[in-house]
Amino acid sequence: MPAPLLEVKNLRVEFPTRHGTLVALDDISFDIAPGEILGVVGESGAGKSLTGSAIIGLLDPPGRVASGEIRFDGRRIDNLPYEEMRKVRGRQIGAIFQDPLTSLNPLYTIGRQLVETIQTHLPVNAAEARQRAIRLLQETGIPAAEARIDQYPHQFSGGMRQRVVIALALAAEPKLIVADEPTTALDVSIQAQIISLLKRLCKEHGAAVMLVTHDMGVIAETCDRVAVMYAGRIAEIGPVHDVIHSPAHPYTVGLMGSIPAMDDERERLLQIDGAMPRLTAIPKGCAFNPRCPRVFERCRSERPDLIDAGNTRAACWLHAADTKAAA
Amino acid sequence: MSAASIMAAQPLVEVHDLSKTFDVSAPWLNRVVERKPRQFVHAVDGVSFAIERGKTLALVGESGCGKSTVARLLVGLYAPTHGRVSFDGVDTAATFKSGNAQSLRRRMQMIFQDPYASLNPRWKVADIVGEPLREHGLVAGTGGVSSRVREDALKVRVAELLLSVGMAGADVEKFPHQFSGGQRQRISIARALATQPEFLVCDEPTSALDVSVQAQVLNIMKDLQREQGLTYLFISHNLAVVRHVSDQVGVMYLGRLVELADKAALFSQPRHPYTRMLLDAIPDIHMSGRSRTPVQGEVPNPLNPPTGCSFHPRCPHANERCKQERPALQRLKGILIACHGVEEGRI
Amino acid sequence: MISSSVVPAAPGAWARFFAGDVWHSFRSSPMAIGSAVVALVCIFCALFAGVVAPHNPFDLATLELSDSMLPPAWMQGGQAKYLLGTDEQGRDVFSALMYGARISLLIGGASVIVSVLIGVSLGLLAGYAGGRIDVVIMRVCDVMLSFPSILIALLIAGVGRALFPQAHDSLAFGVLILAIALPGWVQYARTVRGSTMVERNKEYVQAARVVGVSPLRIMRRHVLPNVLGPVLVLATIHVATAIQTEATLSFLGVGVSPTSPSLGTFINEGNKQLFSGAWWLVIFPGSMLLLIALSMNLFGDWLRDALNPRLR
């Protein structure tokens, strides 16, 4: 079992506000192995984007890491000074964000942005950096890369721009890529292209990926494992096939049931009544207990940790050894 | 309530050769000085379909295909450049222009995509949902009744509408920012239902919502359709959602309707190459491992559409005729389709 | 059937305001509180000058020529009765400050109100209607902006004087207010036009159109409340500018008539006395003007920042 590339242990992210301290991420822990694609899925407000931001060290103030640690390649990165983190970002960890329009500087050619990134992190001269950039563009499927490298972002379409962003993320040969909703702003047919591109390139470059999205279909197509987040906590984590086909946490069950699928013949979609609690009003015990169809007494008072439940791990008392023994 | 059991022979909504062209030319001065030509976008180009009472027609397509423009043409937010929209046999464009459109507007309403922009942030829910009631004089209280009584009657009616979409009566006094996205969308639905319309145009009503919230809203919409005999035009880019709610599905590409069929037929036997490509592109959540044709190219710039059939640059079956001649929308094998390949029996 | 008791009473508008972010931001900003207090004190003194001021410098019966040209109280030759000294007619400078501030604030405030009314209406119309109406209004704005505002004000004041040589007080006021308001409406029109164009495309406006609400009603009831935020900020700062413009015009002699002098008039007259060494006749009115303008500017600055995160 190789050592994990990224280890997140008991991470807690807080936002001090005038209404009190909001806990946006509450004691989450997970690992990413080298070369693995981990999906982080959840609905709005679950904290999945914040997890990505915390890992790349780009939390918007006043948000801050209150406790816990993030280790990359064995080394702690959550408490690094700004300059050190800047070196890690880009060289070790690359990032892809949702909106390709704002991820690229409209005033510089993409060639210049690529070369700048490459030269910042790798010891190569300008000519070699340019060659690398052209190769990257070719790999991401941009036609006539030699000519297009000197064009500006506005001369590319949305899907092309996202390919450039992927090229930028891979430019310094990082070991981990954090991709935050990389296909949400794209058309369906382009989504499919970008997903398969991301998967293929990351395998070829040996980069692990943390893919944050709300789209379960994208997760099913790309990821090896998936973590389902709810109200700032991880509800379930496990291999993608098991989480989708035999979910252990009632929230995951509800989530899978509410997604209309192509072979679905149901009249009504499964619906989870209520809504995800706001950060200011997270219930005591298990955060999902007010909406859970299988709630019992323990759920309302004690918060469950991730417990082994078949092939996945779920934060649910239904799978605790003593609950099963009593049943 | 309007009777769902009336089996009218005539469809409720009929659209014939509908077109809308936008003039996106540079300002006059720029055109003269820089010698730029006038530029037009054919957002909707010769679309025809019919929706029967109590049924749901879904229009799907990617960005720039014109489905949102069709929605707005139907409710009178735009006037058609060409073609005709009939509602219950009456030409809507003429009615909207005449200024006497209130009775028509009562019978059709619209739900929008963005739950955060569809409600005026400064108004209370009572005013938001009450506006159609006020505008059409639907709440008792004319002549002799004090305005206080009228206000109370309005709030009671608004509370009834909120209950019918699964919200609480007490929500009438709150402001939009106190609600989540799914709740706001329900308030939009309540507003649309205030005039007891027969026809609802829904422009991507669940695209901005989380999956579990989407399920709630879709279930409500289906329930309401069943209870009140509503007819829906449902716009979406999400084929799985479309499959769940629709009876008939129309596929649009760059302003043109390329295929229109019953739901079962379209999803089991898609004929148009673009429909096939769309269906192949959907991420397969159950990972059934079915074989898929890889998707090629991107949607072209609507300012400069390809000649002939606008899909030909991306179509694996395109021939010379496809590059020159625009395929007409024809009835073939029980569906409406615009494709030379299907017409010629090649595909 | 639901009884109306199911619908509860809502918290009032004031209750909501004091629970909100803007009030909280105000309470925690010393500059905001400070500038608001200073501005309010000045406004209070100005409005109630008749009660607050120790003397009435315009009541000729109370003036004593023997008390003319006295320096401020703490200097040699000054008297405690006239705290900041007197002018060549024996008028108390301290009282004159308040009476003068009253005129200045009234004119400044009225000009801003007129500016806002014209600017917001034209901006709404231009933004909502678009097309030719928008082009015409914007070109008018461009033309107005190419003239320095003082020149326009001078032009209007001069024309007014030529047309109505008798220069009745109220008419002179009206002309002056117009002179200051006319160059000023353009900024409101532009801001409101921009915001209106954004709001017009939002779905709640489209929903109102689908319901069949008339365009005028949509502009007034839907769009207007949502575009007033930046107008408030501009207006606060504009009051300071308007007062200064009025002072400039009065200083140049084309402002208010001498019978109802403003701070600008006092500065003008005091300036003439400067060579005789009576510095207090210029410094104090000037400082009062500065104080009012500065406090309103600072308050407007704070207001812009306080409203911004919410607008985001």
C-alpha cells in the first residue's frame, strides 16, 4: 500500500462572523493515493469547494483553518507561510476552476501564461518552455497548437479555453490536481470531451485528481473513489461503484434516488424532504437526522464518525457494530 | 379548476414556421466608419410544433440553440419576425400587439431559470405572488370594500397558493433572501399559478437547483399538472430530467428543430445524428459500459452558421447535399425530423 | 379556506433596519459616527439658527456699530458676547455662521433633490426604453459633461439675472438652485441607466412583463427600488459639492442676494477685509464650509463601502 499523496486529518475550517463562528468544514478526514481520482460530491453549502480551497491554500479571509492538518507527500502544508505555499501551488498541486473565462488573464496570450507557469516552477529556458507549452496544447487536443499558442483567450471558445486551463494546470507537472466544477459551465457535448480528456491526461502524467462537483454523472464517469459531503462533513466515502449502487448512508441513498436516470421508469423521483441546514443551524448529533427516514435516538445526540459499512465507510449509526448487534 | 378531462381535438398551442432574428450589428457610426456589414443572428429559424392539452413538450439543446428564445416568443416577451403562434386557435402575436392581451396573459405564464433573479429582492412574497392577482383583478374587493379588507383577502389567497406548492402560509410576510433556491423556485411557481393559467412555459426551472431540491420541484410540477390539467412547455439541457417529465421531446440545434418525437421513441431510437450525439454524451451514472461514439467539435458561432444543414461539420454521415441544402422538417416514420440522411434512408 | 390569522404580522421596517448589516457597520465605524454627528450638529444649528444663535445678525435693531470689527473673544480686544468677533457692521460672526449655513444647506439640499429627480427619471427612462430614447438622453449627458459645471451655473445665473432684473429673493433662489442642479443630474442619470439596464434583463422584470404589468409601473415599482442604492451614496457627496458650488457662486457675486447671505457671501465679504487684518471674517466661515463639506464627504464614503458588500 503506497503512502498516500494527500492526507487530510480532522480538518476544521471556520468563518468568524458577527453572528458567531460558523463552522464550514467540521472535522473531515480523507486520503488521496498517488494517481488516484477522488470525487468530492455534495450539494450547495456542503463544503466541497471549501475543501478544495483549503487544500490549495486559497481560503477567502476571514475563513481560516482552525484545527487539523493537511499533509502533502508527508509534509504539512496547511501552516506554511505564503511564499512556501506559493511554491507548492503550481509545482506540486495544480488547480482548475469552474469558469474558464476568469481563469485566464484576458490581457496575455495563452502562450505567455503557459510559459510563465512553466518557467516559474521548472528550471528550463524560454525556448524549451515554449516547446513544452506547444506539446501540452497538442495533448489537450487544441488544433494547430503552434499557431494558436500566440492567441488571446477571447479567441477561443468555452470548451477550448477549458482545455487551455487544463494545460496550464498540468504545465508544471504537479502530482495533484484540484478541479472545482471543471465542466459545469460547459455544454453537455463538450462536457463529455473535457471529462475524458482530464481522465486520460492525468493517467498519462501520473497526477492524482481531486474532482469537486455536484454532478454525480461526471463522478461516475471519471472517479475511482468518491466522498459524499453534507453540511461540512463527509457522509460517506468509498469506491465509486459501491457508493452509487449500494450506498450505505441514508443521505446517499436519497441523493441517488433523486437523480433521474436514463433508464428510469419511475413516476415520482425519490425526494428528501426539507433542505440542507444552514451553517448557523446545524443540528446536534448527526447533521442529517431531521431529514433521515431511518433516524433513531442515538442519531440526535451523538455525531457519528466514518464507520465501515460493507465496501464503503459511512458516518451513520445504522452501521455501528452495537446497532447491528442489537437489531 | 380547469377540467383536465376535456379531450379537445385541437392542440392548445400550435407553432408554425416560427422565426426570430436579432439585429446585432455594430452601431451606425461604427458601421459607416469601419465599413462593417450588418449582422443578424437567426436565433429561431423556422420552428414548428404542437402541444396538446394536459401534455408536456420538452425542448432540449445546447447553448445557442434558441430554446429559450422560443419560450419567450410563446409568452409574448419577443415578437416573432416570421411565422405564427396560436393559442387555442387565436394568433398570439396579433393579440399581444393589440394591447388587449390581458385575457390571453392570464391563460399562460412562465417560470424562469434563476431562482435568485426571478423574485424582486425588495418585495415581500405577498406582493410578489399577489402582483398577478392585483393586475388581473382576481381578488374580491372592488367597489365599497376597504383596501384593508382587500389586502387581507389577497394575503389569504397568496397563502393558499403557497400551500399548494408545499410551502407555509406564514411565508407571505418574508423576503426572498430568507429562502433557499428550491423554495424561491416554488414561490415562482406559486406566482405563475396565481391566475390559474392553462399553459406554463418553464425555462430550465431546475437547472440551477441541487439534485435533491430538483427532485422536489419536479415532483410538485408533475402533481400540479395532474391536479389542474396544466400544459407545459419544458425547456432544458438535461436529457435525464427531460425524460422524466415530458411526453414529447423536441431537439434544437442553432435555432432549428432537428427532431421531434414521442419520448419513448426518441430515447430508444434516436434518429437524427445530433440527437444520437447528445444521448451519447450524457455521463452514464449507472456505468452500464455501453459503447459510445466520441463527440466531435463544438457548437459553431451563431453569427456565422454553416451552410446547408448547420450540423454538417460535426456529423459523421454528412455528404455533399448536406453542405448545400438545408433539410426541411418532415414527418417520417411517425416523427418529425430534419435530416437528409434519414430521408434518404442512409442512416 | 384559510383564515387571515394564519398570516402573522411582520417585523416593521425600522426593526429590520436596526438588525441589519448597515446599521452594524455604522456602529462599529468611528469615522462614520463622527462625521454623522458633526454633520447633524451643523444641520441642526443651521435649521434652528433662530433659536440656537446668540444674536440675530440680520435684525438691524440689535446691531451696535460701536461693536464692529471686534476680534474673537480669546484675543485682546474681543468680547465674550461676540465669540468669534464681529464684522464691519457689528454683526456677530458666530451667529452669522449659523444663519449663513442655513442658506447654504437649504440651497445645497434643494439642488441635490432637483438633480436626483431629473437624473433618476431620465436614467430610468434611458435604461429601460433603450433604443433612440437612450441614445438621445446619453448624448445630452455627454454634451452637458463637456462643459465645466461652474460655467453652466454662471450661465444660468447670469441669464436669470438678465431675465428678471428685479431679482426677487425667491426667484433668485430658484434660479440658483437650478443653476447648481442642472450640471449635477448627469451623474445620477448615468449610474441609474447602468443599473436599470442590468435589472431590466433580470427575470423578475420579465416575469412582471409576462403578467402584463405596464412598463411605467415596472420602472417605478420594480426597477426603481433596486437602483437607488448608488444614488444615495452619490447624493450624500453631492450635497457637499453643491454647497461648495453655491459658495463659489456667491463668492463670485452671482449667488444669493446680499439680503440673505450664505457662507459664500460671508467669505466674499470677509475676503475684502483681509488686508485690514480681520482674518476672523474669512477663516471662520471658510472653516464652517469645510466642516460641513468634509463631514458629508466622509459620511458618503462610509456609506458607499457599507452598502457595497450587500450589493455584491
